[in-house]
Amino acid sequence: MQRRWPLSDLRGKNMRAGVAEAIRSLVAGLTFAVLILPGAANADEMAAPLSPCGDTSQHAAAPPVEAPKVMTLKEAAAATGVLAKMTEATKLAGLDNPEVDVGPLTLLAPSDEAFNALPQGIREKLLAPENRALLTDLLLYHAIPGLYPTERLLKAKVRNYTISAIDGSALEINKRMKTGEIDIAGAKIVRSDVTASDGIIHVIDKVLIPPAVLAALNAPPAPEPALVAEGDQ
């Protein structure tokens, strides 16, 4: 006797058979694709990323580029080629100790021509060993705490104003907006904004001498003590 299957059972069998046939077709298609792909011997090779260029040396990481070294104030002064006298005076005064950190400075550095323009008597007294304290005071008069690039000096709302040197002395600033020229304590900036790691240098055309230092340099020499004869004692 032929068995009659309920309609619902037939539908279920047909669906399962269709699903199984679909899976077999998919597997066969994948197998065929693997076989015909050139060079794809295994799944790992198929999964390997494609290289945009056969020469991988062109895509090697570039070596790190070192940042250019920023010079110190001392090195920047030497690099200008016009501050040898200022550098020598700083060394004589003992102000070139690299271990002393006073923070960023703005240096008003007289050029070699400015030092040579000093009267010979004043220049010789400044460099004399007994006047080291006067030389130190003079050099500190040329140093301003903080950074004062030309742009900052010109931004002041007034034409004439003062800023304090590292020794507390007031330095008068006179700016000319039309020409962009700046005078500091009567000296002209002839080269501005020489940047260093620890400050800024403005080369000026005149040696700034504090009034007290000038008075001491111009003072007459102290009289030598009189010799007393033994018979006069």
C-alpha cells in the first residue's frame, strides 16, 4: 500500500531538501573559486593583504629627523660675529657661568664698534682687574628679565616708556612707529631678535653706562697715603 504523507510533511521535506541543495551548491562554488584562483594555494594566501607596490623598500619607514639645535645666548652672540668684545667682557666679569639659571633674558648687546667707540681711558678702566664690580654693574644694565622681541616693544600704546633692567634700573624706550626703529636708553637697535634657547639678543650701537658707574669711572684717583718718616713718629 502506498503511504500517503500529510501535505504539511511534504512541504517540510521539500524545504529541507531545498536548503540542503543550496548549501551543496555554495560549497561547490567556493571550492571551484579556490581551485581557479592563480597563486592562491591556501586560505592564508588568500587572506594576505595586497601590497600597493611590488617594491616594499619604497614604503619603509623614514628615519626620524632630529630637530635643529637652538643656540644658547652665548652661542648666538658668537654666531653674530660682531659681539666679541661683549663676550670677552662677560667672561671677565664672571657672568658666563652656564650653571647659573636666571631665566630667559633679553640682552642689549653693544657691537664691537660700540666698544671701540668708548674713550680709551673709560675702556681701560672698565677692563682693569680692580674694577670688576663696575664692569659687572655695567653688563647687568644691559640685561632685561623676560623676553622682549621687537614686536612686543612696538606694541606698547605709548611712544616713550621704560622697562626695568635686571639690576632694577629703568631703561627708556623710544619707538618710531613709521620706521619701526627703536632706541633704548639712547642706543639704536641695529640688529634685532637674535633668538636663543634662553633669551633674545638685540645688537645696539652704543655701550650703556649707568650713571653711578660713569661717576665712579670719572672720579679722580684716591690720593695715596703719605709716608711718615721714622723720626716724625
